Amino acid sequence: MKLKEIREENELTQKRMADILNVSRSAYSLWEINKNIIPLTKLNEISNIFNISIDYIVGLTNEKKSNVNKITLDKKAIGKRLKQTRKELKLTQVKLAKIFNTTHSAISAYENGITLIPTLFLIEFAKISKKEIDWLCCKK
């Protein structure tokens, strides 16, 4: 995660960054030092605010800016892209669930837009599929 780098480049304190994201300073601090996982919705907020890709924030690319749309995450649209990509990889929901050490019903909930996919699963899915997180999140 490049949270600290982004914050320092913008000359912000942890407190100010936390205020911008409407979270406590301690919650933000734990994300910055990778003690807790930042929610995907907060990654999207940072992407929108600083006009940088989620892939850059999480360290999947060194390209800071990449034509990303400032959007609110849409669970159903993300789910459709997850399902499409899973099928392209010729994986069943059961096989993907085993990869993520979760349940078939959890994968189904992500793909049907019932539940937003957790950040760590999305990062791993992007690595496996070689798709950009920004594309998976419909920011591209």
C-alpha cells in the first residue's frame, strides 16, 4: 500500500487524511502500516480525491494516474465483472472459493452484487486474472 507516500506527497497529516476519509486517525494509521485492511470503499475515495488509480494505491502498478473515473462503487456492476472474469479464467465459484479459502456462497454474493468483495480478495483476484482493479471496479 502506498497510503503513506500519497499522504506525504500531498503534505497531509494522518489526522487530516483521516478527517478527509471520515474515519478516526487510529483507523487510518492502522491502514497505513498494514495492520488493518483498508475497505474498498475508502480505497475508491482516495482514488477519487487524488485522481490516482486503485492499482497504484495498492502497489499493483507504478503508474500513478490512469484515466480512472470518479465513481461510487456499484456492487452489481463489480459483481458482473468478477463473474465475467472468473468465467474467462474457466474457474467455477467452488474453485475460486477454495483459492480464497472462503465459501461458494460468499463468491456468489460478490458476483450477484449482494456483498462488496473484500479488498484482499479483490487484490488477489486482480493478480490471478491479470485485470486492473480499476477495471474490475468499473472505474475504467
